[in-house]
Amino acid sequence: SSGRICSILALVLMVWMMCVEIWVYIGEQSKYSTKVDIDTMLGSQLRLNFNISFPHLHCDFASIDLWDKIGQNQLDVTRNIEKWQLD
């Protein structure tokens, strides 16, 4: 009888933990999205200073991609960008 109660409680706890993890995973998908829309003259460069902290993202996985309205893309821009690990 006590084994059955422990098994049922463990099952309920596992289902609850699984639901919480799924809810957190779904909530985190759009949490770190940022869009900067700047209208500048063609061919000019704009200096952009930013300070963003991602406590659960390792520096190796962080990158910056740039693109403009006319379709020019720059992927993984790392020149002049400093990253610090938060411990």
C-alpha cells in the first residue's frame, strides 16, 4: 500500500516537472529577440554600443549578424566586439 502511494506521488511529481520544463522552454524561445531599425545614408557606417547579458548562454555560442534593408548581410561580426563570461 505504501509503495503504491509513493509510486503515484513520484508519477505526479514527474508529470508536473515535465509540464513546468515544457512551459519554461516555450517561454524562453522569444525572450531574447532584439531588432534595431536604423535609417542611415547609403554606404555610411554607424557605431553601435550595446551591453547585453545572457546568463545562460556561453560566449562561444553568442554571435552578431547584421543586415540592412537593401539586403547586405554580415554574418558573425566579431571585430571590435568584446565578450565576458558571467560567473
